[in-house]
Amino acid sequence: MPIFMGPGGAYSSRYIYVDGKFSSDSVASVRLKRLLVSSEHISWHDKSMEFDRVSTFGFFVLPVSAANQLMGYMYSVNLYSDDEHLHVGLFGMKKDKETPVAFQITVTALRRHIEPRLFKQALTRIDQGGQVKIGNITFSRDGLRIKGLFHSNFAAWSSTIEIHPSSLRASFASTQKIHTRDTRNRRHKIGEVGSATPNGVLVSALIDICTSRYSTA
């Protein structure tokens, strides 16, 4: 664990998760770019963002093919503050082992150091009678509203709401499908959310907590 000088010249510890050079997902770039992920911030090439400034984040993996042959994968992370956007885009050939590991460690670090704060902020807002919107999903004390292309679906917290993750690998490129059950115990899909959706990773835990808190309110 490297030691750094903190504010006022005091020593502080900062854990380094990733520090290496990787291929960019940009076809116009051939140079390797440096990715640095610590317990306090993330830097990619010439841009960086402190974790305590992040207001939303998302991530996904996209396979890249040519002539019906898998070439590799694009690994993307997007972080937003009130006035800034940081995009981390990595590309790894299909036999590349270092890039997917670096991506997974990066996502783990982001979730560990950003997600708890955002989750607490969302719950506080809902507790106080406000609304929290994640993608096309709106949370309130009354229930869950999901806006579709032609109509919206609403589920009160007292109803049965289920989350069913897709079968894609781990949580790094998954889509979670949201279902309710009717009086005959038939399951109905009312929406879905993926890890690429800003703060989409909060949805499953928010549904569980809101159901527990407000289902009998």
C-alpha cells in the first residue's frame, strides 16, 4: 500500500487497485494509455476524477467481431459529476487476460468506494418523500414506476417485485429484469436495467430495501 502526502502535509494511505497501460477502445488511437485506480480517484490518460465527486456511474462489456469472428472486447466505464464526464474505454483481444482483470478490479473499486454513498443518498431522498430516477425507473415511497415506450408500469411496494439477472458473466455486463406477480402468481416483466445505465447497479438493492421499508406503510 503506497504512502502519499495528504492535506496539510500529513501522511495518508491510498490503496492502488490498478496502475498500468492498456489499449484504448478508440480506433484512432494506437498508443497505450495509463489507467490508475486508487481508493480515492480514477485516472485514464490525461483525465481524472475523485470518487467523492461522482454522482452517477455505469459500466459494460461489448464483444467486437469482424467477418463473424470474435476479435476481442470493449470494456467501458462512465463516471459523471455535476459538470464533468470521464469515459474509460479499454480494448482487449480475445486472448488478452490482463485487460479484463484490470476492468473487473476497476469495477470492484468503483462499487466499493462510490456505491455506498450514492445508495445512502438515494435512500435518504426517498425517505424524505422525494423521488429517485435511475434510467427509466422512478423510486418513491409509494412504489416503483417504469416508463416504457408507449405506457408506464407501476408496482406498489406491497406487491411482489422480483429481480432476475441475465445469464451473462458475473455482474460486469449483465441486465437485470424486473417482474411482478399477479393474484394468480403469474410473473409479468415490467422493465429491465443494465449496469451501463448510470447508477443501474443500485436498483436491485434499492428495490429490496424499499420493499422492506414501505410495503406496510
